[in-house]
Amino acid sequence: MLLESEKIDRQKVGFFQFKRLNGQYLLTNVIGDYIFLQPPSFNAFLSGKIEQASPQEYSQLRNKGFIRGQLNFDNLAQRYVQKNMFLRSAGTALHIVVVTLRCDHKCIYCQASSRDLKENELDMDIATAEKVVDRIFESANKGITIEFQGGEPLVNFEIIKFIVRYAQEKNKKAKKDLRFTVVSNLTFMNEKIVKYLLKNDIHICTSLDGPEKVHNKCRVTLGNKNSHKNTVKWLKRLIREYKKANSCHKPFALATITRLALPFPKEIVNEYVKLGLEGMHLRPLSPFGTNKKVWKRLAFSGQDFLTFYKKALDHIIDLNMKGKDFRERFAVIFLTKILTDKDPGYVDLRSPCGAGTGQMAYNFNGDVYACDEGRMMSRQKDESFRLGNVRTGSHRDFFKSNVVKTMCIASCLDNLPECSQCVYKPYCGVCPLQNYTINGNIFNKSAFWCQINKGILDYLFIKLKDEKIKDIFYKWVMRS
């Protein structure tokens, strides 16, 4: 709290947000610059006396845009644009294409509402795939990423090949920065597919929930095969082959953290390190498409996840201190926003969010959704986030739809009372779909995700006060 005897000098103090953190005041501004001040310095700053009280801190505050009357508006405007390049986009960059809903896994937390392998009618056909690519290339964005998902996308590998070939052909004229990603459980991986991925410079991502005892409990396969054994086998192979090919697209894995994983933060990190992966993404279980009974059994409180996350991050930092270069993606996303003027491109942590503007999802039947989470809601008979179909609408129709406009309004932090004054506003974002799934209202913010984002940011800022750890964090973001 401010000292009652102090008055804010509005002529000298610029706009900022603040909070008390570990005995100091953390201040941030709209550009995302930050500074820590001790209570006496904080009150001197508010009263306009910081220049006399602490010339060094005054200089830092002035250079970071906290001193009214000393603002370099040209520089600040340029930096703001750089940090928020997505606001200038006239089209969607990330296009998630669900080539099938069939899958051999029956993961206990399945969010994609996958179906049995025998249900061939749930595969995307060539005619639909062609229309999907046509709509994707109508996007005005110069960078296009096509991400193949499912179900298990490799079940319909022929359609993946068709889309890649057709997109590459169209790109000879469009000349976009075209990229492909396959998100797979690796069950249907084989040597032929490995060679194809490398030849076409396709990024591969999989799920690895930790060591065998954790992974197999969560990611159950038909016939109770050892999912962990197969995932590790092909992940090692892919890492080796991509390294040999000197590909810039290193294989990546993410861990979905359920209640079953909470006791094993170090073990889960060590599993990734042992495989030779360069990093991981510790992703908390999401309610999207998850059976409510399963959600209650596997879910946890925000504080439970933060306790797990801090232990895992401490272990990762300790490994880096000992010379092992290994990163956690959740932290890297936030740190990129804190330490650089780059946009990390993570659509869930934008203001407004990237639903429709940053990503679109295309179902196997050609239905288009504002985001993949919206597509998941359709499996629950809720079509609130459907934008249309590739056969009857254009990308412009989807991009300018009322659904996308509403999602933007609901996720603009300036419109949300608590968020607009939060010290972490420059780095954070809200997902209207999360609000809708948990609270039944896209405007009613999820306390669970807010607690997690704030908790992680608290911990990162505390760690940033240690210069050795700050150097590690800088290395992470420079390599991302």
C-alpha cells in the first residue's frame, strides 16, 4: 500500500501498474518494461522526488518510460508495434487441420473426442482437403503454418501428403513463408514417414507425459499396448534423424499435467533430458472436450499446479546451472515478452487472443472454427464457435465473422476490469473458450487460469532478480 503521507505527483509520474512482491514493488508499463523499487524509493517516485532521492533509479525509470515528461514517444511507439506485430496482421497465420478423428489411443483426458479406428467416415477426403488449402491461402498473412491434428493424423497420412503437395504447389505463386507441423502420438510412425517429414522439412510434435508409470496411466492405447515404449522409440529416432539432417525444426514434446503427474516434477523433467530433447512444455490439464467425471478425477487446484511447476522449473534451472541447456516453453513465452521486444507468437497469451485472427481450425468435414478449442466444443454438440464451412465461405468471411469479433472483445485486457489494472497485463492474456467451458460465459474470467498465469509470472520475476538465473533466461529467449 502507498504511504498515507505521500501524494502522487501526476505531473512527473507516468502511467504504470504495480504490485508488492517479496518486500519490493514491481512496476510495469504498457511497453512491458519493468523495474523493482524498495518501498522508500517507490514512495519517492510517486511523490516526484525520486530524482533527488536516488538519481540512479530515476535514470532507470526515465529510460524505461516511467517518468512523465521524459517519454520518447517515437521509440515507445516503435517498440509497442514490434511487441504486438499480430495486431497489424490482415489474415490468420496458424491453420489447424484435423485430417481425421480416428485414433488408436483412448487417453483418459482426451480433448479431441477421438473415435474408433474403424470409423473411416471421420477422415477428411481430397475434395474437402483441397478446399481447406484454398481457404488457407486466401489469408493475407505472409506467414502460414499448417498444423495437422486428429484424432491421430498419421491414420490419414495420404491426405497429409496431398495437402502438403497442393500447398507447396500453390505457394510457388503465393510465395508465403509456408511451414508444416504434425502433432502425432507416433503409433503409426514408420521409416517411410520419417523420410517424408525430413524431405519436406515438416516439424513433428508429440505428447510425453513423463516416465512410463505416469505416461501409460494417462495415454492408454487400444489393446493396452505400451504407449510410452513406442513414443520413446520413435522420438529417439526422430531426434537422431533431424539432427543428422541439420534441420532447424527439432522434434518437440509436451506434457499434459494431471493429478497423477503432480508427485513427479523432477522425474518428468529428467525423462525429457534423458531423451536428448532441448526443452519441454508443462501444460496443465484443460477442460476442453474432457468428460466432466474424468475432469473431477484428474483435475487439481491452481496452487497444486504452481507447486508442481515451481519444483520442475527449479530443477530445470539447476540443470542449466550445471551446464545443461534445457528450457521450459511456458516460461520462455512469458520471458520473451518480459526481456525482449519480440512477439513469441503464442495465441493464448495475446490481447486480444488469437481466436480467428491468429489461428483457425478446420474439421475433417470442412467446418471452420475460431480455434481448435472451439472445434473441440463442437464434439460436445456446441457450435457456438463455428465460423462456416470451406465449401461455402471464404477466409475473409471467417476472419470478419461476428464470432471472431466477439472473441476479440471478450479477450481484450483493456476491457476487463481486473486485467486492465494488473501488473502483468503486458505479458498475459485470457482465453474466452476457457471462460466459457469453466464458467459458461466468455466474459467471466477463469480464476483457475488467472491464478496459474499470475503464479508463474510471480515466480519468474522473483527469479529474474538473480543475475545468474537472468543470464540463463536470456539464453532461453535468444534461442527461441
